[in-house]
Amino acid sequence: MKTLVFIPAWNEQSSIEAVIADTREHLPHADVLVIDDGSCDRTAALSRGAGAMVASLPFNQGVGAAHQTGYIFALAHGYDFCGQLDGDGQHPAAELARLVAVVEAGEADLVVGSRFAGESQYSASRARRAGQHMFSLIVSTVTRQTFTDTTSGMRAVGKRAMVLFSRRYSADFAEVESLQQAVRAGLVVRELPVEMLPRADGHSFITPLVSAFYIFKTLIILLVGQLRPRTATPRSKP
């Protein structure tokens, strides 16, 4: 059984080597792939120097395209499980290892690391936390399953989820819509409480105006997703 950890990264030269080293320490059995999302710095070169495989996209396409690239790569190269971490150093690999273990044990098809399900010390601005709470409420309502952190990028998936997401994955609303998509396809989805760290360097592209627009568009996407026909994903053969 093969496991791949993929790391979407856009101009993360200041943190990517440490993220790769952390992943190798806590998930030594997994291969590591950095998805260079059109970076214009040394992200790709430093990743190769740190011993990771690199898939470079020709220009910046966003986190959804980077995630889907990881799933397609994993299926094409015969991996059975995937873990994903952000390239900015906010996701401790020790926490991801716990999520991957649940999927490898066959207990879920998709496991999400939640900053808000337990006693995490993670803090966010009031505006961002309000938006996250709104997404959690809406996704929990439409899926009839409780979610506390629908925008988390720390996840582990099995082959059924890899197949589903390789076929269709939102470019703009990756984390939020994929939960709705997975539940509607009959996948077993779980959340586990995790600790996440503050961003060590750089800055988020999300401003209050971007957040408001993102919330509006996501609500529309979730409504459209709710109207789509359900498509069951077949179980993997033993």
C-alpha cells in the first residue's frame, strides 16, 4: 500500500524546505510531492534539493487545481492514500500523520483536520472566524453531517476520494465544495481535531473584500452542488 503526501505551494521558498523535512520525519513511509503552482521564486528548486518530487504548473491556477493535480498524480502512479499539507508551514506533519493513519486503517474515505473541533490554540480574526462559522453551518445543513472546519487544507484521503476528486474538483471553492461532493457521493467523511500554527512568513491573499466575495460565490456554488444529481463512487476492489 503506497501513500503520497502532496504539498501545494505558491512562492513558498522561505518555508518549503522545513515543511518537506517535517513531512519526512513524521511520515517516513510516504513519498512527498510538491505541486509548484506557478511560483516565480525558488520554491521548485528548493523542493527538489530537499528530496521531494515536484510537479510544476505553467502558471498560478489556484489551490483547487493544485489539489486536483495531486489526486491525478497519485492515481496515475498507483498510490492508495494521499495526505495534503499547505506549503506555508501552518500544518504540522505530526498532525497529518494521525489523519493518514485513520484512512490507511480503512475507517474513512476522507479525514479533515479541524482547528475548531477540539482545544486548539489556533486564532483567527473575528471576520474570518465568522465566515468559517457560516460555511460550517451551511455545509453541515446541506450534508446533514456536522463539520466545524470546512476550509481546512489538512486532509487525508483514500482511493475512492482520489477518484472522485480527480474527475471534478472546484478551482475556487476546493475545500468547502469537496465536502459536499464527498458526502453526496456516499463517502465516509470524518473530522479530527488538530493543532495548526500561525503563518511564519509571507501573508495571506485573503482581504475583507475578497472574503465577502468568496462567501457570496461559495453560497451559489453550494446551491448548485445541492441540485446536481448524486453520483455514487464505487468501492475499491480488495
